[in-house]
Amino acid sequence: MNTAASFIIALVALLHIYFLVLEMFLWDKPAGLKVFGQTKEEASASKTLAANQGLYNGFLAAGLIWGLSLGAEGGSIKIFFLACVLIAGIYGAATANRKILFVQALPAAIGLVLLWAST
């Protein structure tokens, strides 16, 4: 498999681990408040929902890492999880914050293109 594709897929996985930490553990802490532009009260009211969202981000990261660990045999797993990230990023950009398109969806799209180009 292409080294560039592996690098981008690993980057997407690391981003989702970062999202997991932000949403599950730092949501109502100064770092989380700053990243998501919320007040302490807003964060407290949505903490459980954010933790759930963080857990899903962790599953996305785990799937990408699983695919990477299988090397060339993990191609379909990598495609599936990158597609999930891409769809989630597009939906998040449409419903929550346009910045999600660039932070989440674009890296996944680049990973998919590089993965398909390497096969």
C-alpha cells in the first residue's frame, strides 16, 4: 500500500483519538470549552451527549487502526471507515459547523483518493 495513504489514514485515526479525548474527557474543561466555543453551563448540559459522540469517534479510530494493522489485506476495512468519517464530516459540516468539512471530511477524502490510487 502507498506510504502516503497510510500516513493520511494514520493521521485521520489520530485526529479521531483527539476528538475522543476532547469530547469524553475535556468537554467541560478549559481546553474543550475553547475548542467548541461553549460556556461552562452549555458544556455541562451536553456533557453526556458529547461523551457518546467521543466514543463513536474512538470506534472510527479503532477501525482505521485495525485496517492499517492488516496492511494490504485491510483495504476494504480502511475504505469503509474512511467513508464513515467522510460522511460524518459532511453531515457535521452541514448541521453543526462548516469547519468540520476541512478538519474531518477533507482528510478522509484525501485518504480515500490516495488509497484508491495505490490499488
